Amino acid sequence: AGGIGLFISLIGFENAHFIVHNPATILSFGSLNAITVTFALGLFITAVLVARRIRGALIIGIILTTIMAIPIGRFYGDATAFFGQATVVDWKGVFAHPDFSLVLHLNFIDSLRLAMWPVIFVFLFADMFDSLSTFIGVAEAGNLTDENGEPLNIKESLIVDAFSTAISGLLGTSSGTSYIESATGIEEGGRTGLTAIVAGLLFLPFMFFAPILSVIPALATAPALVLVGVFMMQPAVKINWHQYDDAIPAFLAMILIPFTYSITQGLIWGFLSWTFVKVLTGKSREISPMLWVIDAFSILALLLK
């Protein structure tokens, strides 16, 4: 969960161009301009709302940051006064008809060719590890785990996730899998399936009114993403940092998720390092049969990458 939190925070800083790519240092501070200042103000305001435990603090922060962002650049137009690739506020209208041209537009014959198998396995492993890590991270953030620290109802969750992924392919869209941004809803108090149902129903109108959301710039949602990292880091205090055979694999998983920009890679190296350390320190009995299976899939995923 901690690694995923760092990853989400990094995405937030990047969306606001507070952190940018630097050939010399890989990452560096962007520059002091209207966009980064607005982001910083939005971050501070949202942080105060969260600290005061005001209900809906993240949503309020997004709205207030959007209002502050409107004067930057142009309201009607591309509004890219500071970054050619980063829209500040880009009003695109109210109504747009959804594109259904790819619904059931399938090609099973070509997808079963031997040359496609590695691609299919790569997508399978990526989706499996991303979903599993999301369930683990969100469950820890929301204290939705059992006495063994495992997510509650993980089997049912994975079945629903797999079904959604399959249906998404038939409908011609990207996989409708679980998203780590769910931690935002967890922090706001969501704990049951009713939360997911309400969130899903709220998405439906925007099949036709998606352009309305164009008024919300990336820098307005960035403060919420950064603060989600704070929420997700809380389970890290449960790690026994003095027990190095546990701490080192946990640290590797935590730090490699943002550094590789991949939840999957962080988990893979966390699993493999944990097994390796346990075996060579004479604690192989702590390795469950399921972890051996996960390790095998992890190695296969690395070979196919």
C-alpha cells in the first residue's frame, strides 16, 4: 500500500508539472509559475480540509482548485499558456454522443495465433498483479482485512474484476478493472458495495455529458492524488523495520513501484526478494505454496516482458 501511495503521489506531482523529467537528475522541480503555484495552494487548502476532518474534503479541494485555475490561460480554448501538453482549463461543451463503433468488434481467429500468446500472457499478468495489488493496498488503507492481514472477500472481488475485464473487451473499451484511486473513496468513508454502486451510477450520465468534465484541469485533481499517498502510507508503520528479512523485501516493493512506474514490477521484485531472502536465511517454511506459484508466474512475466 505504501508503494502504491508513493506512486499515486508521484502521478499527482507530475500532472501538475510540479515534478518534471530532467536528463541530468531523472526528476526535478518544474518551475515557479501560475500552474505550480495554483497546485500548491490547492494542495495546502485540501490538506487543511483533510486535517480538520471535513467530510468531502478532497472533492471540495478539487472544486476550489478548479476555480483558482480558471483565470490561468484562456477559459475558451486550449489554455496551454505554460505547457503545450498540459491543458489547464479546456471547455469542450456539454453534450457528446458516445462512440459505440467498437462494441462486439471482435477477431477471435487472429487473437488465437501462436504469435499472440506472449502478448495475451503479458496482459494477463499485468492485469492480475495490478488488480491484486490494488485490492491489497485499498484493503489495508480501509482496514478491510482479516486477522491474517488478507483482504476480506478477495475471491469474490477477483471474480467481479475478471468479469468486468472480459465484458470491457467485448464492449471495445479498456479493461474495467479495479483502480487504486478507490483509496480516495475509502478515505471519504466508503466501506461497502453500495459505495461502488453509487460511484458506477454517477458515471452513467457522463457517457453523454463527458465534455462537462473538461472544465476540471489535471492540476485540480493533483492535490487529491498527492494526499491519497498520505493515506496509503499509513500501513507502512506495521512493518517491523528491525526484522530485515521482512523489511528489505517490503522496502524494495515500496520503492520500486514509483521508481519503475509500475505496480506490477514492484510487486514482482518484492515477492521474489522475499522468497530469496527467506530461503537463504533458513526460513523457507514461512513461504506458502501459493507464494511459490506467484513466484513462478512472476518469473514468467519477467521473461515475457
